[in-house]
Amino acid sequence: MEEKKNPLREIVQPFVDLVRAPRALWGINIPYFVEGFVYFGILNYLAIYFNEYVGLSEGHASIMVGVQTWGITLAMFFLGGLSDRWGVRKALLVAFLAMLYGRAIIAGSAVTLPGEGLWSPLHLLTMLGILFVVLGYGLYQPASYSAIRQFMTPETAGMGYAMLYALMNLGGFLPTFLGPLRRAIDIPGLFVMFACATCLSLLATYFILSPKVVREAIEKAKASREDESVRAEEDETEDAPKKSGSNKPKNILEWLKNHPLADAKFSFFIFSLIPVQTLFAHNWLTLPMYVERAYKGTFIGDNFEIAVNLNPILIFILVPIIAALTQKLKVYNLMVVGTFVMASSTFFVALKAHPITLFLYLVCMTVGEAIWQPRFLQYAAEIAPKGKTGAYMGVAQFPWFLTKVITSLYAGFFLEHYCPKEGVLDTETMWLIYFFIAISSPVMLLLARGWLQSAIKGRTET
């Protein structure tokens, strides 16, 4: 019988585990926490910076922010395997060096060069800095997760991943308190602070995660895996590529025929989530400017960071609670309900720009996210044919890349027309349009329920 989860324990446990964690995990977790603060902190201000300091239009500023967000996803695809070749310590140090160099370029150009619009020296140097950040982050996150896998046993790996999740979200919540500092030193000054914080992460990785500490952690983890059943499971996993190698597609047509995207039901499922996922991208492409402009002259407008960074702390609290409360419910039902709740949240801000409607939007959106997002990969695994789970899980992330690209192409246009820096605001229309975009996801999932459920053969939905 499955043990019932305790929501409070799920929230507190990562911190208990963090205190007890070996030194190698501290070398991963401390920089990961700081990086959560730096990454989400910069993301809060990047669109505003491109528009107000570099001198780009809203549309171009949105695209430039998109280059960083979807660029990181693309970089992970190409650079993720380097940590296996270099070792996690070297990969992490190279990643932080690249991100530090990129953020130093961004900060240095921000405080020394004037904003002269598109293709100006300030714009070009900022994009050069973002390129280094993209390359560094594309190497950093896969290396961090690879380190957890190497340092932990199969029994304790879940605790290690939970710690990363918790610390990233808590780090992402810290920019909530940056409003007064932003008004004191301005956004270029904050960029200098973020570069210095990246330097601290680099030094923490170098000194805490020494070669000796890494070696001892790996050796200890290997020793604990000597249980015969665990070794058998690992051998089976290692043999999988060899077994599949004999069935390697002989030509490109056969490869395409066997690709997960050739599965119509699977493709429909993952791509139908793009409309509701656009709300994630609006957290950094739209929300900072919307709150600053629609609530101009108010406390929330002057401290827009409070609204922009409410999501991470709510997710941190709500995910374990909702997971415990819904563990016996059907996965597909949760997908439909969660996407509906998340999409419907935009209806609040479509009514009126008011602190109460903004709060309801943020809470409702996060509740919806907490319901469906953790179940997404679970259902993707269920819908996958036997023996192809890994391939399906990898491809399932592709629409998130497309979501970042697509949303960055139009978010700036809507800000220019419905929420300009100067002029008449019509933010209700903007959010109503976003409501109709997002609500199409649960509608499609509901209409295709029977068809998609038939893909799970011989299994009962859990």
C-alpha cells in the first residue's frame, strides 16, 4: 500500500536534508541557490532594461529576452553531455566562468555606454554577454543534475533533486525584496551586483567542491550501490543502448517513422499544452512591465518585484501540498483541471487592473501550475509505448522550447499596443486575449480525452 504523503514534511524535508548533506552536496546546493537568485533576478529586469536603457522597442526587447530563455534550452541540448566527458567539477567551473564573463560584459556595458537603440554598441555588447550566459547555463544545469546522480545513491537521489528544486525556487523568491535597492542603484547597478554574486558561486564551487571531495563522494556512492538488485538494474539500463543498436533504423524514413513525434496522440498531447505554457513565459516577458505601468504610482507598481516573484515561493509551498492531496486522482483529470485553473487565472486581470485581481491571478495561476505541471512528464511516460519511455520523455520538452520562441515574438507587440510606457492603457483587452489563447489547452485536452486515453493500452490510469 502506497504511503500517504505528509505535505508539511515534503516542504520541510529538503532543509533537513540540506543540513545533513555531505560537503559535496553543499558545493552543488549553495551555488544553485545563488544562481536561482541571479537568474530570476536578471530575468525580472531584462525586458525593461532593453526597452528603457538600451533603447529598443517593446517588440525587439521581448525578442532579445527570448533569445536568452530559449537559447538556454537549446544550449542544454547540445552541451548537456559535456559534464560526462569533463567531469562535473570542471563542467561547473567552466559554466560559472562563462556566465561570470557574460554578466560582467552586460554589467560593464550597462554602466558605461549610452543606450542608442538597435545594433548600438550597448545592444551588441549586451547580446554578446547573453551569448556567454546561454552557453554557461546550457552546461551548468545538466552538470548540476549529473552531480546529484553521481554523488547520491538511487535511494537518496530523490532527496538530492528535491533539494535543488527547493533551493532554486527559494533563490528565485529573493528578488522580491530588490525594489528599494533598484531605486537606489538602478538596474545597471543591480546587474553589477548579479555579476558579483556569480563570482561568489564560482568561488564556492572551486573551494567547496575540491577534487578530493568529488572523488570521495563518487567513491562512497559507488560503494553503496553494490547491492545486487541495484547493480542488476543499472546493468539492464546500460545494456539498453546495445539492445536497441541491433534495431537501429536503416534510413532516415524509418527513423522518422519511429520517432516519438510520429505518434499522433503523443504529439497532440505535448503540443496542446503550448497555449497554457505561454503564461509561464509572460512571467518575465509581460508581468514586470504590466505591474510597473498598470499600477504606476502605487506601492505595488513601485515594487513590482513583489508580484513578479510571488510564483516561486507559492510553487515551493503548494506543490507538495497538492501532490499529497491529489495522489489518488487520475493523472489525465489533473492535467485537464490544472490547465483549466491556470488558464482561467488570466480572466481576473482581464476584468480590471486592481491589486486584488492581480493577487487572484498570481495565486490561481500558481495553483493550476502546481496541479498539472508535476503530472506532465508522468503522463508523457504513460502514453509512451513499452521500451520507448526515455525517447518520449526527452521529446516531451520540445514544445517548451517552442513556447519560449513563440511568446517572445508577440509579447512585446501586445505591450506596445495595450500597455505602453506612455499613453492610454488597455491591459484588460491584452489579458482577455491571453485568456482565450491559454484556455484552448484544457479545451483541446477535454475534447481529445477518449482518443488520448486509448493510447494507454493494458494499463490503468493512476
